[in-house]
Amino acid sequence: MTYLADVAALTRKDLRVALRARDTLPAMLLFVLSTLVVFHFASPDGSADAAAYGLLWVAIVFTALLGLARAWVPEQEHGVLDALVLTPGDRSAIWLGKTLATLVFLVVAQAVALPAFVLFFAPLDLTALAGVLLADLGICAVGSLLAAMAAAGRSRELMLPLLFLPLSIPLVVGGVGAAISADAERYLVLLALYDAVFAVLSWASFEYVVTE
Amino acid sequence: MGLGLALAFFVAPEEAVEGVRQRIFYIHVPIALTAYFCFGLGAWKALLLLWRGDERYDLESYVAIHQGTIFGLLTLATGAIWARTSWGVWWSWDSDQLVLFLTLFLFYCAYFMLRFSIDEGPRRARSSAVYALFGVALIPVSFFAIRLAEDLVHPTAFTREGPQMTASMFTAFCVMWAAVTLLAYVLYRVELAGKRLDRDLRELREALR
């Protein structure tokens, strides 16, 4: 049970830090809304509704990147990550706590973005929403690990998008498919498969990424 | 080695049936298969690194992925040439194999960016290893993702019923495949030796300073 207690403590810490700093979450909200407005101007008149769902997913991925880029910054500022790694708990709890906190931020940002999307562009049905939620899990799981990897090196702001975008392709395929395809369940299965495979992989390999 | 390559290049031209442009199949498919194999080898070495902790696996994994990326670039190039002659376009988003390969190629290009951004040491070795493993996990997931749209254009020579070609063509293909695999192996050994030499030289320089 201490594992879950560790995870809960870390998640709570991240949420508190973000709420006090009041920078990441408002930034993500504003970014996703501005992006949607830009997309309105970027789409030519008479372009299909289906294109709008593609743009929604681009907006989601880049908003998530914005949040993830800031994910490990609090831990790096005072050597907190090293301290956390030295604690006697399982290191993967650090990853899980970070993933859950990032997930909360992403879901909150989408709680604003999705109604805005419906207002500006096109309706979203239940499978589309399920797709968004499933993809969020994948984005946060993989993104937290990759952000930790990128943080180990130089030019970390450059590295994270480079590492993350190829891995986000199946998520975008699944998300857009769930929104527009008649056979949406297959895309949801794809997203669930991605989540299962990469969450387990990230959970297992986090320890190797943060230790020497 | 050279003999094997020469044989392959002379065997292939003997077997043209559908026309000259079909011959690129003998080069393109083995190179593609070898690229996948190199990525798999890189991931296997990466797993060994994380599992056994022996540092030499880092360099072996890196070289394998380097080879895989080079062969991947060749696959895309030869595929584009074939596409241009067969379909009239250099690229098509309709084929799932193309998109999967491009995704994988981009993924492994980012691998090098990752490696160059972290300073040498166990941290770099482990991060690279984890990333390489993510790559092979990406293959089936990407494949399934892209499979959800039907593959209409990329010709499939090997279906469930077996190779869809004459016996002589199949022989030529196998010879070529063996030759390309051998080429990849030789390049791998050469590059690995070169990189090890570089590293030893650097260590000696440091020691003598």
C-alpha cells in the first residue's frame, strides 16, 4: 500500500505546485483556445468537418507538449528529482505520480477546449470523447517518460517534441478515427492497446532513465 | 562478401519478367527487411544492456540502430523510385506500410538527436536503450493503427498463400536478401570496430593528459 501512498503524495504535490504557481494550467488553456481560433483562419472556406477533427487533435497534441515540457521543471530546480530517486520507494512511483498529475492538467484543459471546439467547429459524440480520454492516458504516460529522458540532456525543450511526435502518431490515428469513422470501436481498441503497451513499458523503464 | 554481392547483382538481372522497373523489388524488399532486422537487433542489444548492465551493449545497440536508419533511408529512397515509375507519384499516404515505415524512420532519427543531446555515460546508454525498446513496441502498435485503413496500393508479394512469384524469381530474391543481410552485417562489424577504436583512442588520450 505504500506504493499507492507514494503515488498519491507525489500527485498531490504536483497539483499543489501547479495550482500555486498558476502558470502551466492557464497557459495550456489559453494556448489551446488560441490554437483553435488560428485553425479557424487556417482552414479554407468550405473545408470538410472531418478536417476539423484533425485540427483538434493537432491542438491536443501540442497543448499536451506544452504541459509536458514543464512537467519535470519543479523537480529539476532544486535537485528534487535526485532526492526522490534516492528515497527507498519504487522509482516508478515517481513516474506514475507525474503521469497522473499531467493527466489532470490535460483533462482540465480539454474540459475547456472541447466545448470550445464544439462551439467553433463540429459536434463530438461519445466515441470521440472516449477517444480523447484514452489518448490522454497514452500521451501522459509516454510523455512523462520522454520528458524525463529529455531533461537529462541539453536542449531539452527541443528534444521533447522530437521524441514525442513519432510516438503520438498512433494516438492521433486512433483519436481522429474514433471521432469520424463509422467503425469507431476499432480505433478505441487501438488506443486501449497503445495505452496498455506503452504505459507498462514506461512504468517498467522509468527507473533506468533516472538513475545512473 | 564481395563475391556474394556480385552474384546477387548478376542473378537479379537474369530474372526480369514484368519489365525492368520490377527489378528494384530485389533491392527494395531485402533492404526494408534488413532495416527492420537492424532495429530489432538494436532493441535486443538495448534490452541486454538494461538487463545485464554490460556497457558494451550500448555501442552495439547504437551501431545496429545506425545501420537500421541508413537502410531505412535507402528503403524510402528505393521505394520512392519504384513508386515514381509504377504509380507516377513519389509518395502515397494510402499505403499503410509506407506510413508505418516513415513513422519508424522518424522515430529512430529522433534517437540520434537524443543521443547527441546527453553527455556520454551510463545515463545516455540507458536512455538510448529505453528509447530503442519503445521503437520496437511502436512497430506492432503502429502497424495496427495504420492497418485500420485498407492497404490498397503497396504491392504484396508475400501473401498467406506463399510467395506470389515464379521459383526462379524467388531464388533471386532469396540470394539478394542473403546478400543484403550479409552487407548489413559487414557494415555493422566495421562500424562497431571503428566506434570502439574511437572510444579507446579517446580514453587513451584522456589517460595520457
